[in-house]
Amino acid sequence: MQYNLSQKATSVRLSSSTAKRLDRLARVIDRPKSQLINKALEEYLEEYEDYLIAFGRLDDKNDRIISGKEMRKKLGL
């Protein structure tokens, strides 16, 4: 992992079982723990942000819901 000036340090408290799993995986794949933590957090944040967008769309009364059949037709499937 390359470090650049735009990175910031933070600290996290992990359960002992999570810390052991992280240590083991970092050793097995020969990667720094910080790289694994950063990748896992990036993926989690992306998924959760997508979830919030989807949830917001469900709550939007002006957003018309269409059937799967209609969606396939719109997509030409």
C-alpha cells in the first residue's frame, strides 16, 4: 500500500476475535492490516450508501414503481 499526504490516521478498537482474524488474514495474504481494513471499510461504506439511496427512493412518493415486466420491456429484454 502506498501512502500519500491525503491519508489520515485513525484508531479502532476491535474485538479480540476480529483482531485475530485480521492478523491471520494479513499474514496469509502478505498484506498490511491497514490495507485490509481500508478495503473492507470502503466496500462497506459503498454498500451502505447504496442501501440509503435505495431506501430513500422507496420512501419517495413521487418515484413511480414499475413492474419487472415493464422494466424488462424498457430495457429491451
